[in-house]
Amino acid sequence: MFKHILILMVFAVGITFNGFSQEISGKVLDDTSQPLPGVSIVIKGTAIGTTSDFDGNYTINASMGDVLVFSYVGFESQEVEVTSNVINVTMKSGVSLDQVVIVGSRAPARAAIESTSPIDVIDVTELVSNGPQVNLNQILNYVAPSFTSNTQTISDGTDHIDPASLRGLGPDQVLVLINGKRRHNSSLVNVNGTFGRGSVGTDLNAIPAAAIKRIEVLRDGAAAQYGSDAIAGVINIVLNTSVNELNFNITSAANFSKNANDQTGGVDGGTVNVSANYGLPLGEKGGFINFTGDFDYREDYSRMKEWEGNVFNLYNTVERFAQMDGYNLANLLDDDVADVIQYANAAGINTGGATTKEDLQPILSPDNTAAELSARGLERSDFNMRVGQSALRGGRFFTNFSLPLDETGTELYSFAGLSSRTGNSAGFYRLPNQSRTYTPAYFNGFLPEINSNIKDQSIAVGIRGKISDWNIDFSNTYGKNAFLYTIGNTFNASLQNASPTTFDAGGFNFRQNTTNLDINQFYDDVMSGLNLAFGAEYRLENYEIEAGELPSYAQYT
């Protein structure tokens, strides 16, 4: 289905070209005359664009009279009309360094340029409109120095939640805030040798990028101010506050690579994202409520080369001959040595006078992959694992609310979010020559599938204002993340023919409730300014493991 959608979208874009399009090229420099790589160049009013290369060079097909929009994080956007085939542009440093930020100081009116620690202020609104990424992890990966997040493969539930880090430290050492309030962690513990093994991070992909105004990234240790989970740094997500403005985006992408589809080439890994954001004004004092909804879909892909290991042994050959004779293969697993010898002889296997099961094991264990692949009409690629990206489908809804209550700045505020996401990935292929594979049920082995159901909920309510000259902020933030598993195309070998092929494998959930009281006052007449701050926090956390159905984990024989 995705390929048909992609073809239609390519066709729709293609008809916007006209006979007067020509190649426009040039170079993008910063205000120190250094090449600027990664600059987004888009034809205004279209989705046609490109990016500058490592040397700042770019090429794009455009018509005379078109307007090219040059944009890059930390620089002012520029619009240039196409009047010649060569357009060189010098980008000016943006004003984001003078933007007031929340992270890194309790003092009011602190600009990023005044901070003693490096702070990146990222305009997500612009990136969502013009950038190639819509997933929050990948947006930060694309623009934020020292931020790293990569999709994992064959790693249990971590396939469906991309661990993220700052400065190469663990996912549990990055503190994530929303509007300055602590965000709860995921319930998933990263295992199976993935990045951040044994740690728990924050599921950034549960937050729609369209709901975000900007992101502040403190790229330095902040444990003294925020606690030990901020050793690597702090990411503060500031939600959208716009009103009377509808933003609607549809983004589709895919991989075009010679390595796609298990190294056979073509198109794979398609993604589609649909998002909408709208805000309403409340009252006459600047109040607002802002809504964001989005849906995204991601296809899985695999980049594994053809499986080169052993697949079948001589015992699998005996099974094939028994099956062709209409024999119940389950009986071969019992101690009926005579039947095994009978079909081994039919297959031309010399059993060497074996009379016991123990005698037969070394005789029937040698590899016979090439002959069996030919006899069964299979190829080695039929036994590939899914090494690449998991499939995901989900929807998210976020709201941001503020209501001034009086003329002195007292404000009631709240923000909340709901996220539901399902994922599909795979484990290691259970080969027919392995003892854990019950071949009467899966004659050629099987690839077990891990299906996840991830639910995320959060809500924060608070009130802030002034008492005398003191700024008071009292709030309560609640969050929950739940992760449930359904395992498909699998088997409990100890149940033999009585085993189902799909199991409810249980899951886990994590709940966190944080109550905060922040008090501060800034004395601008003391030296160059003195900020005095107090705070109190009460946090309650609960982790629960839910058992799956008994056959999903029990051993019966």
C-alpha cells in the first residue's frame, strides 16, 4: 500500500514541474565565510528541496522567478529569488542565542548566550515544516550536537523505543523536561546488548513534534541542580502556544538504496506522518489552549545478507522422507528408533548398525543444508532474520493550556498527552536443525515475531504567581508508560502439538507522580544581580511487572 501512496505522491509532485525548470547551483557560507553543510534549500510554496553538502555546495531544479528559502538551525532564514543559474548565499547568525531559556539556571531572564554551559535552542516549528525528519529522536539526532539516538534491531522491546543519549552517556543520565517539569521514564529496561543496556530512558517518540515550539538542550552535567539523572545534560521541551493558526503537515519518505530489501535493492522503510496543530485564545489576558494530534506509520526493513550458516542436518532429511510417506512426524521425536532407522535407510543414510537413540544422534547430526534446500525448493535467504528497522504504527494527542487569573501575573497552567503505539519486530530465526524448534509444527523452522502495544499518558497542572516579590510555582505532574507483548508465529516446544502459536507474554508499566514547589526572587541591585531560590519536591514511583499466560513461559516436559 505504501508503495502505491509513494507513487501517487511522486506523480503529484512531478506535475508541478514545467518546461522552464533548470538546474540552479551555488554555495552556502556562514558569516565567517566558512562552508555551511546541511542547510535546507526549499522552493517556496512547494515540497521540492535539497540540502547543502559538506563543502556547502548545492544543486536544485527551479524556474526563473521561483523563490528559494535557505534555513538552518542557529541562522536567520533567507529568501532569494531565482534570477540566474548560480546563487551563492551567506547565512547570518540567528537571534536564538539571545532567547530566554529555562534550563541551566533558576534565575529569570537568562539568555542562552549568558549561560556558563552550552545550550542549544532548536526551533522545532521550522524543522517540522522544512526538515526531512518528523520523529522527535531523529530531529534531535539531525540538529543537536552530542545527541545520539539510533534504531535497534533484534533487541526485544528496544526495537520499538529508540534509546537516546547526550555526550555518549547512558539514556538514564539524560533528564527530559516538558515546560520545565520532569517527564516520566519508559517502563522498558534496555536489554540484549543494545545501547544503554540495563538502563531506562525517556520515550521521546511519545511526544509529537508538531506539539513543540522549541527544544532547549543543556549539553553539560547538571546534577547539582537537577539530580543524578541529569549527569549527561537536560532536554527541555517547550510546547506550542500559538492561537488562531492551523498547521497541517503530511510527510512521506522512504529509503532508496542498493542495500534495501535484504541487499537486493529498491525501496524500503517507508514512513508516513500526518499531523495537525491548532490553538484557541482564552479570555482577554493572553490565555490559550493549544491542541496537537498526529498519526505515523513506519514500515519495517531488513538489510541482512543471505544466511550462510547451517540450516538442515541429516535428521531433517529423515523427517522429510517420513512426511512424504504420510508418517506423523511427532512420533519421530519419541524413542521409536526403528522408524527413524527405516526412513534413514529410505533416504540413503547409513545408520551403521545403530540400535539406540544415542547411537543415532552423531550419525544424523552432520550438516545436509545444500541437499535439503534443493529438495524442499528453498533458498538460504528464506532463513534470514529481520536485521534493520521494526514496523510501527501509532497516534498521539497533546494539549497545552494557560489562563492568566489576574493583572499581577497569576497563571493557571496545564499540559497533557496521550500516546498509543503498536510495533512489530522479530527475534532470531529458529532453524530446523536446532533442538528448540518443533519441526512437526514448523517443518522449515520459524521466525518469531514480537508485537508490542505501548501506551503513554501524562498530565501536569500548576499555578504560578507572585506573593510580595517572591515568584511562587506549585505544580503536580503525573505520567504512566505501559508496555505489553504479544508473541506471534512461535511455539512452546515442550507442549509439542498442544502448543498455541500466539501468546500473551505479559508486560510491565511504570507510574510516576511528582509534586513541586518552587520559590525564587531576583535582586537586581545586588552586585550584577543575585537570584535566591528554594524548592521542594515529592516524587512517587511505582514499577509493575505483569505476567503473561502460563504457556508463554512455562516448561512442561
